[in-house]
Amino acid sequence: MPDANTAVMEFLHTRRSRPAKLLQTPAPDRDGLLPILTAAARTPDHGKLEPWRFIVLEKAALTRLADAVEQRGTETGRDAEDIAKARTQFTDSPLCVAVIEVQKPSEKIPAIEQTYSAGAVCLALLNAALASGWGANWLSGWPSHDPAFCQSALGLADNERVAGFIHIGTATSVPPDRPRPDLAAITTWRDA
């Protein structure tokens, strides 16, 4: 029997994101965020390409991003409800880490593996924040998929895109657990 880390397994079995709209200050300061980012950066990364990076969005940057969301939403003809929902993601957030996928040229590592690694960084960052006692939520939304918005508001290059916005702060409440997958329905066992 392997030497199990039961505390980590208990955390993974009970972890629950906290809705971003229910996060408030305080949020981790720079010194408090560094161990969380360090844990996230330990994500599997085939070829050691580091096909991701972090942009830490503090309050002034979040306000600027909210204004940019409104401007871009208006330019592209989005309805007021879509714009307001996307804007609120940034105005209400005490702190946000944008995980940026950085596609790097490689003859050995396919682009899809780089995408998977960036997604894994999002989950690792989310779990590290939760394990550190913070409330956290992984969001995306239309701004994260709009290349013009990402280039102008976040300064992304052509080979970059948002993998996720991880919002971190103090949870005002603990939401009830949600239904989880039926393992029997999604698991196939093969012995030959």
C-alpha cells in the first residue's frame, strides 16, 4: 500500500469553488499570492515549454478591464445583459489572476498538449487558492475568447489566449455542494 496523503485526498474530495460574485476583500497580497502561483506552476508540462504565464490583476487593473469590456461589448453589438455580466466579473473581483496560454513552437509537443497544460494550471491555481483558505472561482466568458479584447486590454500576443480568469478573495458564504458525476456511467474498466 502506498504512503497516502489523506489530507490532500480529503481536500480533493470536498473542494468546492466559491462563486466569484460572493468573493470580497481581503484577497491575498503579493507575498500571499506567490506560494499559490508557485504551486500552480508545478503543473505537468510536457517538454518543459511553460506554455502559460500569469497576469495578476489588482483593483485598478480590474476597473480598467471592466471599462474595456463595456467598450468592446458595445463595439461588437452585444446586448446590455451580456456586457453587464462580463463587466461585473471584473468590477466585483477583489483580485484576479489571468492564466494566459502561450503557444510555443515545438516539433515534439503538439499544440493541444500545451492547451491541456494551461488548463491544468488553471485548476492547480484554483485548488492552491482554496487550499490556502481563500475563496476562488475559475471563469472565462466572451471577453476571454475575443482576440481583439485580449490584445488591447491584456496586451496578449498573437500566440496567446486566456485559459481562464481565476478570481480570489474572501468567501462570504459556503455554497451547497452540487451534483457530481456518476462514476459508473463515465468509467470503463478493461482488463484485457
